[in-house]
Amino acid sequence: MEKLGTASFEIDEERVAWEGLASACSGPIRRFGAFVLVGFTSFIVVTTAVVVFYNLFDERSGEGATIPWSAYDVTMLVGVAVAVGGYLIWLFWSLRSYAGFSAVLRRGGLDPARPTAEGLRAYSDEQLLALRSRYERLGEGKLKERLGRTFGFHDTDQFSLGPLSVLPGTFEMSALRLEWETHLILRSGEPLPRITWWTEGHHRLLPRKPDDVRKLVYALRYTGDSVRELKRRYGYRTDRWHATVPEGKLFDAVRDLENSHRIQVALSRRSIS
């Protein structure tokens, strides 16, 4: 972490720092639910152990073991302590890690709460397309407004679903990225929304390091959204698309369908291996 903060960032170093910041922002409500489940499991295990202990070592014979209510109270307190204590330990670690990576980004001249203040270079094409696809499917509201202001998305840009109008790593993607960055510059007089620890935990907006698996996950999101839109428009029987999809869109529609299947297979193989 200290190495990253001693010099100006290269793009790979910047993405590592953003990845560390984002990784510290797991959804607090989901985490609390997970620790409640761990606490409940601890309660069941300890209660079972208490019951077994009293049945094996109760001095009275010929009678069922009588377990005092205080023993159950203790097992319940153990479960609560495991759940609450584990959650508080995770919360402390998460906030501490978030503060540490925030400091690293600030030393590199970046604002950890506004990752697009200097443009979109920290975001991979796949993540931007996944975010733009989410924007496309949202109704009017605060989250859609936040996505538009943070990333420069707008309803009249050159992105579309059903079929996809752009793919990662293409000239069209570079032009679209430039369009979004230009839109950000044109709105630079307006304050950028802050992406806080809480916001990231709920909405997943910070840049992530584009490893192979994550690229596939993002690609499945926007490709799957495109296929669902195609089915909504032209029918759920894909074998009839040749008759329902306009001629100029048929090739791209079949491409999206095949890409969706291919990505699902690739992710399944990686999860098995």
C-alpha cells in the first residue's frame, strides 16, 4: 500500500488502489445477515453440546436429564456474542481498510469519493458497459441520476440494448467513452455525487481491477440484458428471430445470443475448476 502512495500512479497501480478501496466496501446489511446466520449456527451447536453433556453426565439415573433454563440463556448469549462481535470486528476492519486505501488514493492526487473526477480511465470497457446497461434499465430516480452524473451517461448517447450497439475494445467503444467524458466536462460546473463506503456497499460503482473472471461477469450482465430486451421485442422463441428481427439487426441479435451462451459456459467452467 505504501509503495502505491510514494509516486504518481500508472493505470495498473491506480486500478489496484481502487480495487482495494472497493473491496473494503462489502454491503453492511448483507454482512450483518451473514453474521446473524453464523451466530444462530453457533447457538444451535452450543445448545446441542449442552444437551449432550447433561444427558451423559447427569448423576440421576432412570430419569430424563433436566437442563436448567440458565444453560439455554448462556447458549443464546453465546450466539448473540458471536454474531454481534463478529460483525463489529468486520466493521472495524472494513472502515480501517477503507480509510487506508482512501489515503493512498489522495497521495496519488485522486479523490476516493469521486473516481470520475479525472475521467473514466480507471474503468474497463466491460465495467462501463455493465454500468451503462444498468442505467438503461432503471426508471427515473435518484440512482439513475447518480449514474448519469457520475459517468456521463445520458439517454441520447450511442449506447443501446437489443442488440448491443457497441462492444469492448472497438473503435465505437472508444468513441462512446470519449462522448461520456465530454459530457462530464460539460457538466463540470455541477458537483459530482460522492461514492462513500455506504454507497459503494449498496451500488458497486467504484472501479474494479479487470481480471478475466470479472470481465466475463460484466460481459454477462450487459449481454444478458441485451438478450432479454431482444426477447421482449421480437419474441422468446429465438428460432423465429429470422422472421421477427429487422434484417439490419439480425446479425447483431444472433451475436448477442451466442455471446451470452458462450460467456455462461466459460464462467461455469471456471467455477468448476
